[in-house]
Amino acid sequence: MSTVTKKELIDQIADATGQKRVVVKNICQAFLDNIIVELGRGNRLEFRDFGVFEVKQRRARRAQNPKTLEQVWVPPKRTVKFKVGRLMKQTLSDADAADAAALSFDHDGPDGANKPANQDDQNAA
């Protein structure tokens, strides 16, 4: 698994659409900026098959500083929750199934013949 940056995504979209990189960059940045603005307003963003972003209020709580063991008051705050959409969930589960299939490879030899399980079988062959 590797990290894909915004620049790499912009390059991929520009190549796929034939648009100039600068145009794609401006559109992507405007899209991300609008997501931030809408979430800042407390709005729920729903992208069919992709997922849903929504703002959740976390309640105030007491926590403990692990170094000093001192009790600390943590104020309430808003955070963003993302719920995976149907198509993304399906794509991720398909990728998991492909990974599992790759791990359950056949234990045959390079020529396709089964290797003997122990030395006695090897002598009998």
C-alpha cells in the first residue's frame, strides 16, 4: 500500500480527461474548499456510492495526562465522521477477497507437479 498525493490524483485526472493540469488543479481545490465550507456550516455531504461526510458533536469529558497522570478537562468539539458508501465498500471487499486469494496460492512445484510431503514419499517416487 502506498500514499497517493493530491498532485498525483490531479495528474491522473488531467491525463484521463485531456484537460490541462492547472484547470484540473483549480477544480479539485475548489471542490475540496467547498467541502470544508459546507462541513464548517454543519451540513451533511452525501456522495452516492462514495460515502457521506457529516459533522458530529463530541461531548466534553475528563481525560488523563499519561505522563503526569493529572486529570484534564477536554472541552466539547465538532469532528467529521465519514460513512463509506456502497460502491466503495464493495470495491474494498473485492480487493480484500483478491488479497486473500493471492495468499492461498497452490503449493505445487514450479512444473505443477505436487511435491512429496515427507522423505519416505520422495524415496517411493
